[in-house]
Amino acid sequence: MTGTTAPGRPRSPSGPSRRPRGSAGRPRGPSPLRTGLLRWSPLAPATTLLLLFLAGPIGYCVYIAFTDMQLTGQESTSFVGLENFRHAFGDPAFRNAVFLTLVFTLISAVLGQNTLGLALAALIRRASRPVRALTGAVVIAAWVIPEIVAGFLLYTFFERRGTLNAILEWLHLPAQNWMFTLPILAVSFANVWRGTAFSMLVYSAALSGIPKEVTESAEVDGAGGLRRLWHITLPMIRRSIGTNLMLNTLQTLSVFGLIWAMTRGGPGNRSQTLPVFMYDQAFLKSLIGYGTAVALLLLVVGALFSAVYLRLMREEV
């Protein structure tokens, strides 16, 4: 019969089910380039937006850092190479800003927020539910307050006729002009007050992940509180400690509104950290090129801190 295929014989190549085959006789699939484009196509809008609004401004800032661009009083912009960076390393005000930034970060982020957040998380786990709810609400309220509002609140606390000196006088202790004598310490405590809630939340989640059986076994073996903290708790939340330190450090390196509202970097330049120094050079003295170079150096400082923390988190205990 015409159009039928005998049993045991291959079908005619002119049939309707014919497909292109490769050299090995297998069906030929789409090319790797086409497969990659198809997989990337759903991400294309997000990738385009990131390149346009994130990578684009960063690239433009890198370009400005190598020019003598000014806000006013300049007819044209010239490429100056590394002159802005050489000027920064030879500028005593820049070196002072780097030192104060490291002091501010060490006191407020590494020691203050990190240690106090861990202590509050450990104490709250042992407290009753009403105390736990009240303490958490107070600490988190300080965190959600806008930075500029927190700056004015802490200014009224530390100023010469503020709340802190009123408490000292009530205790018959000598009052201090904190904003003049120890301005970097005052802004550091202000940042601790505002940012401890984040560390407390991170450590509360980390401590809740420690199995009770481990702690109870250590108690049965006679381990005290400090030994359990050093040999069990800290090693088991080591990655949370590294993550919290890295996030706190990067956030503290960029603090501007809090310091500007409290001291404006003064008196003199005794609380002028790198973000305040960068703002002063770029927008008050109109040196956009030099200020952008300082911003890139601040980015390098943050990258160095991040590299150290990531290295510590990779090490096994």
C-alpha cells in the first residue's frame, strides 16, 4: 500500500517528523550563545538599571577624582592624574581625618555597638517577657529615629547645660563641656546609642540557634558562665560576629549626619572624620575633584576592613 512503512524498515526522510541531526545522529540543540542570552533575558532590565544608576555614577566619580573639577570659578576641567591623591597624603587635615575616623570606628562600632549588642542579647534571653519587650522597644526606637533627629537629641544630652551635666551636678561631680573637650568621644557614644539595636538583633538570632543540649552538657561538666561564653558561645556564633562587625564598620565609616548635627566636625577639626572632611572640601570649598578623591580613599578603607573580616570568617576554629 502506498504511504505505509514496512515493519523493521527505517522511516522515509521526507516524513513530517524529520528533525536536523548532528554528526553523531543526535538532534541538534540551540547554540550556547543563544542559551546564555535566553537565560540572561529575564535579568536584563535589572542589569541595565544597575549599570545605569550604580556603575555609571561610580565610574563618573572615578573620573572626577583624577581631575581638578571645581563647583564655581572654573572655565574648564583638566585631567591631573594622581595629583589629588598626592595632595591628600601630604595634607595634615586629611591625615587627622583618617586618624579620627579610625578612632570613631573603633570606639563606636567595634567596641561599643558590637560588645553592647552582644551583652544586651544575652541578658534579654534570660529576662522575663515584659522586660524583654520593653528593653527591645527602647533600643529599637533609638535605631529607627532619623540620623539628624538623633544628632539633635544627643547634642542636647552632651552640651554644657545638657542632661548629662545635670546628672553629674546632682551626683556632686564636676560638669564638663563634652562637646569642646572630648568631641570625638561624644559623637562616638552617640553612634553607639543609635546603632546598638542592629547588633542586638543579629546576636539575638545567633544565640537562639545554639542547641540547648550543648549548653546543658557544659553545665553538667562544671563549666562556668565565662568558660561557656569563651569556649562554646563565641565559637558557635563566630560567623555572626564577623558579619555584624563588617556591617557595623561599613555603616560607621559613612556616618555624616550625626556628626554634622552635633559638632560640624569641630571645634576646629577635632571631630572631623573622613565623610565630614570630604563634604567640607567638595561642597564648602568647591573642590569637587579633591573631595571625590577623598571619597575613593574612604572606599579603599572600607574595602580593607571588609577584607580583614572576611578573612577572619573563613578561618576555622
